[in-house]
Amino acid sequence: MTQKTKAQTWLTLAALLSAPAGLMACDRTPQEAHNDGVEAQRQADETKADARKEASDKIAEANRDVQKATDDARREAAEAQANANEKIREANREITTPQNGHSETRDWAQKKIDTVDNLIDTANAKAQAAAPAAKAKFNTAIEDVKHERDVLQTEIASLETRGGDTLDKDKEHFSERVDRLKNNIQNIEKSL
């Protein structure tokens, strides 16, 4: 055998031996190839869905954090306003003490009204973080309370003109109305 014949024999033998291995790699049916493609697409879809869900969860968490920060800021601002209102009321009481021409009856009644105002301010502060529907219901209810508070405020002057048993009865009635108003405010606040 010549060199050339030997080389051709080896090449032929190598080709024959490698043919079954090559055929085995391509031994997939069209259905199997299709199934592999379908599975690859399903995995890709699942990965996309997981990525979208994770992104949505992160966005929702960030939105909750922003909402909480906003609610906290509103509540803090309302509380600061309530504290300022109390200091203003206190300063007004000091200015209008009996030595400045106001009666003890006026001071007594004004302190009761100031307590109502403080409760209203506290409820308003709490309402800042309430859900919109609860806040709307609160705003409607608190307006009625404020109206009744204004009515009591105007009655203070008439209390000053009374004396003796009439004053005692009127003060008792005034106190009862203030107590009912305070209960109303507390009930309204509980609804938040």
C-alpha cells in the first residue's frame, strides 16, 4: 500500500466511525426541537414575570414609604399647629385675667372651651394620616362640633352677667354641654 492509499483508508475509516456520532447529535425529532423551544420560551416568560413582580413589589414598597413619610409630615405639622394653638390660647388667658377686667366666670368658661379646642386640634392632627374616606367623614362631623363650640363661646358673655343660683345652674349646664362635646370629639376621633 502506498502512502496515499493508507491516508485514504484512514480517512474513510475515520469518516465511518464518526458518522454515527454525528447522526446521534442530530437524532432529535422536530417535536422534540419544538418542545425545547417551547420550554425555553416558558422559562424566559417566567423570568420576565418574576422580574416584573419584583419591580412592582419594590415600587409598591417605595410608594408605601412615601405615603407614610407624607402622613407623618402632615401629622407632625398638625401636632405642631395644635401645640401653637394651645400656647396662643394660654397667652390670651394670661392677657385677659381678672386683674385686666375679666371675670373669673369668663376664665372658667374659656378654659373649658380651650379644652374642647385642644381636643379638636388633636383630632385634626390624627385625621391627617387617615384614609381619604375616613378623613372626609371626619371633616363633616368635626364641622358640627366646631359649630357647637362656637355657640358655647358666644354664651360666655351671658354667663358673666349672671350671679348666685342662676350662675351655678348655668355653669353646670355649660359644663354638661362641654362634656357632651368632648365625648362627641372622642367618638369622632375613634372613627379614624
